[in-house]
Amino acid sequence: MTKIAIVTGSIRPGRQSLNVANWVKSIADQRADAEFEVVDIADFKLPVWDEATPPSFGPGEGAEGQAWAAKMAEFDGYVFVVSEYNHSITGALKNALDFVYGQLNNKAAAFVSYGSAGGARAVEHLRGILSEMQVAHVRNAVLMSLFTDFENFSVFTPTEPAAASVEPMLEQLVSWTKAMEAVRDGAFAPVGANA
Ligand SMILES: Cc1cc2nc3c(=O)[nH]c(=O)nc-3n(C[C@H](O)[C@H](O)[C@H](O)COP(=O)(O)O)c2cc1C
């Protein structure tokens, strides 16, 4: 069965990220074509990445990073829950991504974001990061407003249009996730192999 992680994007006390991740899972669990699991970056207590060699060169040294990398390797696709901090993703999510590389290569991802402008600026930054990590990121996304989807900016109350945008995002993600399984299985020659 295709496995998709719903990855939180923030770790602060009082964060919305885990609420949003659990909400996405409650909708995703209605699908029969993939299994979904919430993966909370806060659980991994990752230090700031400071190792001698990048994960693209081989496995990391620290136990926390190894546990995180092993968890991410379990999945075929990812929904990233994206909190917008200073017009980008959180430092916590960027740091967590700096611990992995091959674990994400040739897999697929989608985004559920929030912020004053729907978290769109953060999602665009994350797309750039995931491109470098050779992740196929889908177009359809769930963008939620701090003004309408969070009562008093603090209680998660998703609007109907936000809820309605989850399924189209998942539809594309599951489709691309399954397609990328064929890429990892070697069904296609790597680009440039014949050059
Ligand atoms: C350090 C920090 C910077 C922020 N910068 C932005 C920002 O640039 N744009 C925005 O729309 N919201 C910004 N916010 C508001 C957050 O998007 C909002 O607090 C959201 O709930 C944070 O996600 P979290 O609850 O998962 O931590 C910022 C919040 C924090 C804590």
C-alpha cells in the first residue's frame, strides 16, 4: 500500500501545525488508495544540523537525525503542513529537511499552508527546497487564511472552501506518488543517461 506522511511544520508551544495535520489525516483517511500517518517533527527533538558531511553524501551521525531520516524513508509521499514564518517556512522544518536527502528523492509532495496570505510565500520557498531534493511537488494545495480559518488567529476552524480543497490536493498527490514509485523502480532511464 502506498504510504503518505503528513508532516508538521512547526514545533512551538501553542502551534496550529499538529491540529492542521490531524485534520488533514481525518479527511485523507476516507481514501482507500493510500495509508496516511501524521509525522510530527517535534517528536524527533532534532538539534540544529551541524554534521561534517551533507546527507546527500551518506547517512548522518547523530541518533536523532538517524531516527528522523529512517522515519521519512518509510513513506512514498508527503503532505507538508506549512506555517509561514517571516515569508518562508519555519526554521524547524528547514532544519529537519537538512537532515535528509536520498530518503526523499523521486518521491512526491503536496502542501497545506496557512498565514495572512494563505502561507503561499512559504509554500513557494518550500517548492524550491524540494526541487533540489528531487521531490515531485504537485500544483494543487490547501491555502488557509489566519483571518478566516483560525478564530481569533488561534482556534483552527477551517472554512468549507478550505475543506473542499483537500481532496483535489490528495487526488494529485496520490497519483504522482504512485507514478514516482515507477521512477524509483527504474521504469525510466534517468534524464541524461544517454547523453
Ligand atoms: C516568528 C514568526 C513569524 C511569522 N511571520 C509570518 C509571516 O511572515 N507571514 C504570515 O502570514 N504569518 C506569519 N506569522 C504568523 C504565523 O503564520 C501564525 O502564527 C501561524 O499560526 C504559525 O504557525 P504555527 O501555529 O504552526 O506555529 C509568523 C509567526 C511567527 C511565530
